Amino acid sequence: MKRKLTTRSLLLAAAVLAAAGCQAGCQKGSQETTQNPPEAAAASQPASSTAAAPAAPAAPKVQVCKLLSAAEVGAVMGKTLIQDGCTYGLDPAPKEKAMAESQAQLDQSVKKAAAGNMSALMKGMGQPGGGPPKMGGAMMDQMNINVDATRDDQTEDAVKAIYAKTGGAVHGALAGDLAPEKHGLNGVIEGADEMSGVGDWAFATNVASVNMGMGFSVRGRILEARKGPWRVTVSATVAPDPGTAALDEKMAGVARALIAKL
């Protein structure tokens, strides 16, 4: 697999599709504007006897990333997380330390093997199991949570349609030998599982899941929810794969925590 599919890449693909869908309408609007310039349109209208009403002030910009702390998101997800903008992830320091310790252990075992002690090499490789235990655990442990909230009027059906078109485009472009399933990616941009108790409506979509065996598995999911004028998006990439139900429950918890502060 040469390219890594992330939840952000799905959102980008959805934006591209939305832009493509708008293109024809935008071009038509542009042509109408050219044929009927604002000056001509204004001249054809009778002069107003009263001054135009002042425009309503724009809604204040909400700093979504500042509404939820890393501690709050971590408490929902059951992990100690650090924050980078609207993204919450595992602190890399413990992972880097574990990997460094495992590499040092492996290097020492290789030196002993070179001196004729092959049992030391097997022990250093964590046999049976195929690798230093600390390094394997560190590599498998992954969590990346991203949150967003926007004011719009998109319906649930409209949002689902974006994901359906994105999934269709991905599966249409990657057929045959390029099919995601042939490269270990399952459930790529598939499904729309309804969720209750989150907002006015909510559903979760699978981005992709990977199971390479020997305990290494990853799952990516996106939750979309609406509460009043706000559409909330929570995306997650977690390893080892906790399963759809467990991950959706935690993502819903993050969405509810964000909605409560909007």
C-alpha cells in the first residue's frame, strides 16, 4: 500500500466532490452575471424610496479547537492525549522511549549472536512472536482524534450523499488489482450507521480498517452529527482496532462534549 488513507484525506475528497458538483452551477451563475451585469440589473429596478437596511452582523467565529482540552478528549477515549490544534493524539515520547529500548535490546542480542550465542538473538527477537515485545506494542498503539464544527444547513441525507459519492468514486477508481481489499483495506468509506443520543441526527461511516494479523489492526471512522445550526464532525484512527461499536461509542462521547460547549 503506497498511500496511506486517513480521515483527513476522506474529508478532502468530499470537498473536491462538492466543488465539482458546484462547478456547473457556478459557471451558469457566472454566465448570467456576464449577460446581465449588476449595473444593468440595478438600472432596470425602480429607485427605492428608503435606504437599504444595514446587513446583519456575521456570527462570531467559534474557536472549536479551544473548546475541548486534551484532558477532556483523553478522558472520553480512555487515553492520555496531547493536543495539536483540533487534533488529539498520543504523546510520542513513551513510544519513542519504548522503541529505543527495544532497539538497544536487539542490538545487544545481535552482538551476542555474532559471538556465537544464538539463543541470545532468539530471546532478543522475542521468540516466539517475531519481534521485540516493547517495539511491537509501541508500533501498534495509535490514536488520532480530530474535531470540527461548522454552521450550515446541510441535511442528514445531503451529508450522507457526499460520503456515498466519495465511496463510489474511490471504489470506481480503484478496481481490479487496485481494489482496496486486495491491499488489506476493508470497508473503505462504507456504511452509514445511525446513532441516537448525540444530536438532532447523527451517523458514523467507516473510513477503512486493516488487520495484518499478530495483533496489528487499525480502524478509521468518522461521525457526523447535527445540533441546531451546528454540524459536528469527529474522526478517529485507532490501533489496535477496538471494533466499530466501541469506537463509535467513544466518538459519540467526544461529539456530545463538543456540542455541550457550542
